[in-house]
Amino acid sequence: MKAAAARPHETTDTPLPRNVRLLMAARTARSVGQGATVASFSLYLHALHYSGTAIGTVLMAGLLFGALMTLIVGPLSDRRGSRGLLLGYEIVAAAAALAAVLTRIDAVLIVAATVAGFGRGANGAAGPFGPAEQAWLAREVDGAARQRAFSLNATLGFLGMAAGAAMVALPTALGRSYTDAATYRLLFLLPLAGSLVAIALLASAREAASRPAARAVDDDPRAGAIVTRTENRQLRRLALTNAINGLAIGIVGPLMAYWFARRFAQSPALIGQALAASFVLAAAGSVLSGKLSLRLGAVRSVLWMRLIGLVLLIATPFVPVFGAAAALYALRAAFNQGTAGARQVVAAGLTRAERRGLAASVQSLSLQIPRAAGPVLGGALIHAGFFITPFLFAAALQALYLVLYRHFFSSLDSADDTERA
């Protein structure tokens, strides 16, 4: 299976539909708050005297809750549509952010973090409702326009996260100190504002009432069954590769701010700037990935960029200076996180239109469940002073992921090459 070919009248200069632009704007607004919590939430818990294992457990709770919701949301969006689901998510996320601003009671904070996913980072995606967002985007555009839309969507998410991470320095610039835990609570105003803006944007979108039409092959039950079996096999392969990738991401990714603080004793403001730089480079990597996908194919662009990212991941913990380690990590983000849009294109092309909510759920769920286990392991290792080991574990898993991804999906690019010829 592969993504549908571009419609004859589509070009890379064709304006994207209004709904796509609104979804992208909502993602950008949402991502600002996510960037702020990625840079500060684990440090906030550290300031509240949570151990590394406890920090990892809180992050794990948010990821597991997200995985449970994802299991429901993707298929539901195929039947009921995406707009109402996304609006519901934003309302709940806004309430969680407001609760985090107003109180530091542990139980309230943990529930809010679990529901809203503080600190986990999702590149602006709507948390466990991300599959509904992806399915909606995939239904709006096809072919080259879809590749452009997913790439631009990821780029805007990274830029928004960069802005949010950079804003972690604002309280310090205004004379507040992070030695006071109350300073961290001010940062939750950013996800609150992002959710309110996203609500306004989504409320003005208009989703088509009808479900996507099934392909003609489904008129023949036997042919339809064969296509379904082929799609299911591809989805199982996607789940396996994503599970390995998710565990690798979870060991290091959500804990980078905590790692920088423990390894180099840096302030939240400076760590925020380092992570902001990584998100800016991830945005540049997303643009590069989009261009490579059009020239080489989405799978090849993922493989080449992630291979470079793997080398940089291995090198990062061996650097003894904060500035150099932050630079390597930021550069690695360009080649690793920058492939997010290309990977979504691959997932969207594995099934027919009417099953894209399911495909997006598999894509998200198979990442989130293994990723949930990662922070507990990574947090315990970092707390114990093992600053290199988490990176080596993550690198070994990333290498296995690349081998399997190439084995399972390289034929998708070959089919695209044949079509272009």
C-alpha cells in the first residue's frame, strides 16, 4: 500500500484548504505551551523534591493515559468526525492548565499532568486526540499536497515549541527566581492560552459531514478482504517498529531538561534556550525532510536522516561541556524529530481513506505505550548518576528501529519511483 498519487491539478504551489490552515494554526498555538512544559515540567517536579524515578512515573502516567485515549479516539474519528473530539480535548487541556496555575497540591498537579500530558512533548499534536487531527488532515489533502501539509504541520509545531521553550527565560528576565517553585506555575499560563486559541480556531473550522468514500475494490467482498489483510499486515509492522522507537524516545526525550540540570547544573532559563534551539533545528529538519520526501521518497528520507541523528545521539553524552552537548542534541533534533511529518505520511498511506483514523491510532498508540515505560528507566538511571547509559540504551533501540523500518517499508518508495517513471 502507498499514499495516493497527487491529483492532476495539484502542484506544490496550490494553496492548502482552509480547514488545513486552521488545523495548522491550532497546532502552532498548542505547541507553544507544550514547549514551555517540556523545558520546565520535570524541573518543576525536581524543585518540589520529586526523585528521578518519581518524575519518570508522573511522565509515564500521562503517556499511559494518552495511550488509552488514543485507542478510542482514532477509530471513533472515522465514524464520528474529528472536530468535536479536538474541541473536547482543548477544553479539558485548558482546565488542566488552569488547575496547575492555581495550585501546587500534588494530587491536583499529577491529575492535571496526566490528563494534559505536561512535559512529554508532542510537537503541537493534540495529545491522545492527535490521531483525529492526522485523519482530518489526511482527508483534506492527497498526494504531493499531503506530503507538503504534513511537513509544514510538523514544522510549525516545532517552531511553536521553540517559542515556548524560549519563554521559560521570561520569569527570570522579569526578576523572578526559579528557587521559588511558584515561578514554575506561571509557565502553565502558556498551555492555557494555547488551548483557548486552539478552541477559537477549531470552532471556526467546518468538517465534512460524510465519511470518506470507500474504494471501488470494496464492492467485491473478496477483493476487499485481501486489501484489508494487506493493510492489517502493514499496520502490525508499523506497530512493531514504532514500539521500538517509542521506548528509545521515552528513555531520553522527556527527561532532557532533567538530564541537563543534573549533568551540568544549569538553570531552567538556560536549559529552556538549549531546548528552544533544538526545536528550531527540528523545524528546519522538517522542511528538509519534506523536500527529501518529494525527491527520494518518504521512507528513504526517514532512514537517512534518522541514521545521522543516531550518530549524534551516541555522541551527545560523551561531551563534557554543556554548550557542546546542547549543540549536539539540537543538531540531532533536526535529523531525528524532523522526520515526524514524513513518518506520518508513511502511516497515512498504509490504508484506505476510511481507515486512516485507525492507522493514525496505531501510529500514535504503538509509540506511546512503550514510550511510557522509558521515563521511569531513564529517570532512575539519571537520578543514580548514570548520565551516559540512557543514551546508549536509546541508541541501540534506534538502530534496531532503522533496520526494521527499512525492511518493512522500503518497497513503498520503490512503488512511488515506478509511478513517477
